[in-house]
Amino acid sequence: MKYPSHTPSSSSNETNSSERWFFRSLLGLLGLVLLARLTLLLAGGALAFPDEDRYLESIKAAQLLLAGDPEGAALHLANTQGRPADALLRLPVAFVQVFWQQLGGPHPEAPLSLLLPQLMNYLVLVGNVLLLYLLGLRWLPKTSALTGCLLYAALVSSNLYLRHLLPYDLALLVLLVALVILTRNSRPVTVSGTRQLGLLTGVLGWLVVAIYPGYYFAPVLVGLFLLAHLPSPRWLQGILWAVVGALFVILLLELITRYGHISYLRSLQTLGPSIIQGDFSEGFSFSGRYLWQIEGVSGIALVLLALPGMALLSRTRTTETRPMLRALAWGPLGLWLLHASLAYFAHKFVFYGRILHFFVPFLVLYAVSALAWLPPVGRRVSQALVVGSTLFGFCHFLHAYGGLAYPRDVLAKLAVQPIDHLTYMNEGGLGHSWDFSPPPGLARPAAVPSSLLLVNFTYPYPMPLTGCAAVAAPSGGHLLYAGPHFLTFPAYAFEGFTPAERQHLRSCNFQCRVYQR
């Protein structure tokens, strides 16, 4: 079964011209979306989540390497709770930050310096879009593949982590690289070709896990594509070499972390408690809730189109692409069912937005595969409707996401100093375990200490559900700043909060406020 061409031999020049115009329009819209992403960095956001503090280990490692202490650097690279590959891959940017500071630039933890790892995030996201296009071209016409890129680039899930120093998109980049390689048309028939492909599969598959262990199922998916790429007589050989490739990555990381007196393998056994920070009962319902509440109409369209897209992919009669398309159709679904079952029945994990993030590219590919089967005119109309709804959601996302208050960045914007007298007050009975301190290296012309009241300058965990209990403005106080706390953004609330806690965040609508007294 071969996907229909956008320009069949019987089509008129007018049809070809409209097809070219549609492709160029999609390309222009994609360029606008990618440029709009850059504006998302204006509000800061780095180091807003506790998990982002792991990036500071890369900065410390860079500082120690420059000071001639590789053993100390290895300790910090290892101290990342099973994510040493993420720390290693971010090390070049950390070096640039440290060099910049030594040349008189900002402190590496200052928001201005943290723009560098955020720009790295941006490049990773652009890379993911390009890789998704290359993957789609394996079986889709160019316009359909580009439609998938535009849909993916404009989804909330694809943009949510741009501001944050988190490993999810980097892990997804490595996964997509592996899938693009494994879906090439040519099959290795020699022993050496199978060995090379197996080794590469094992290296890339485990590298995903070493970047973010929450994607523990990635090697299984990559392995399925390896089997789909190889002729069946080469399966055992390919699997054995893939295991060798994975062991090579594990051994290399174990040697690096052991040099820093921490075992990589042991750290995998003691992952943080956040993997069960949520609601086990959402194992099967989480994805639908997220897609509806966060992506809206676009999310529902992806779900409705996914099933026919999967069915069409699995029914292909083209011998060369049949195994690959079937692996694409059923592999991600099987892994989703695995994780959902481990959450709902075994209580080993919970679902987060970051876990669903792994499956979003495949949902997009299923949807555009279903649309590609429509007649040319119907195909373009349906693609335009889906793209239009997604771009509408993206514009709404830009507006809401651009106005969020990140406590650390607000303190930097106001140039709050360590000598200032700071009083923290949190609404809703929130504790003070995660109150934000001013970033280092800030300068203010006036050296006179200020007395400031900071309201809701905290990460709200744990979250009591006892009411909102607003904090009144202090008598005679002057309001310096007010803005919605970043965790009031609905998509953030799907990162480790229960449904009741998400509802509480929506109803209380916490604001970050700064008063000068």
C-alpha cells in the first residue's frame, strides 16, 4: 500500500501550482512559529523547577575542569540522579558560561547567562522539527510531512520546556536521530553492516535513557525499528550487537561516575521520589485529559485521527516499508500501554506531561498519515483546518505563556540584593521549603537596603487543599510587581500534581506580588 501522490500524472498544471503554493505557505508558517518561539525566552524561566538544579552540576563540573580538577568534575557529572549523559551533553554550553563570567560577564546562574542553555534548548527543538520531517518523508508526500512538522512545532507540549533546563527534548532528539537512521530504505545484508547498525542502535537507544531515565522504554522502540530494518536472518545478530552498544554506553558512564565516587548503575536504582509524585489512577486517563485540557481542539483531532492513521500504516502492502510502518503503528502504542499499566496496576510510575511528550511526535505522524489518504482537494482542506486550529491554539499559548511570573526572574528584574530585608508570605497555606532566593551577581545603583514583602515566591509543593487564604497588601506598602505564578499555567500543573491539586491551582490563581514597605 503506497500513499497517494500529491501530484498524480493526470493532475493539471493548476493543481500542481496550488500544491506548490500550499507547501510554501506551510513552510512560511513554520518559519513564523519557529521565530515566535524565540520570544518565549524573554520571560526567563530557567531554574524555575527543582529538577533544573541538576544543570548546575554541569556548571560546577566546567568550573572544576578549568581549575584542573577532573575528579571533582566527574563527581558533579555523576550527581545527577541517573542523567549523566544530559550533564555531559550540556557541558560545552556550561563552559561558555564560565568563560563568559571569567571575561567579566554575568554569573552563570544569572538569568542573562542562562539564556545560553535556553538557546541550546531552542536549537534542540528546531532539530526535533527537522528530524520529524525527515522521518515523515520515509512514507509521506512532502506536503504531508511538512504539515506534521508545523502541527508539532505549534503544540503546547512541544514548546512547554523551552525555557527550562530539562532533559526531555534532548532525549527526544536522540530518539528521532535513531529512528531516522533505522528507517532508511537500504537494508544491510552484510555481517559488518548489521554489526554497525546494531551497535548504533544500542548506543542511541541507551543514550536516550542516560539523558532522561523516565524514557526507560526508548530502547525497546528503537529495537523494534532495528528488527524492522533487518532481514529476519539477521535479527539475532542485530540484537546482540545492540546489547553490546548499550553496554558500551553503560560502561563508559559507569567509569566516568566511578571516577567521581558515584555509581551510575546504583543511581538508576535510587531515582528521585518524583516518579510517583502524582495520581496512579490516571494511568489510562491522563493522556486524554492532557490533550483536551491543554491542546484543546487540536489534541482531540490528533486522537481522532490517530486510530485510522495507525490502521492505514499497519495495512501497507509495500514489502520494503511494511515492517517499518507496522513498528511505527504499534510500537509507541504498546509502550504507552506498558507505562499506563505500570502506573494504574503496579503503582510503579505515574503519568506526567513529560512522559506524554515522548508520544506526541507519533500522534502527529499518525494524524498526517490519515489525512494523506484523502483526495488532493480534501487533503489540503483538512490539513488547512487542522493547521488553523493548531495555530489558533499556539497564538493563545503565546499570549498566556508570555505573561507568566517566574519568581527567580522577577527578583532579577527588580535587582533584589542579598542585603535587602525580604519577608516571604505564601497564600493557600503553602510552606516555605521551596522559596526562591535572588539570583547571584545582580547589581543595583542604590546600595540602600530595601524592605520587601514577597507573596507566593515559592514552588508550591507540597500543596495543602485547605483553601486559598489570600495575603492582604501591607499597610502603606507600594506594589512593585504583580503577575500570575507560572504554575497557574495549566500545562505546568500536569507535571507531578494530582487532579485535585491541578484544580486547586486553577481556582486559587496564585499571583507573585512584590511590595516595598
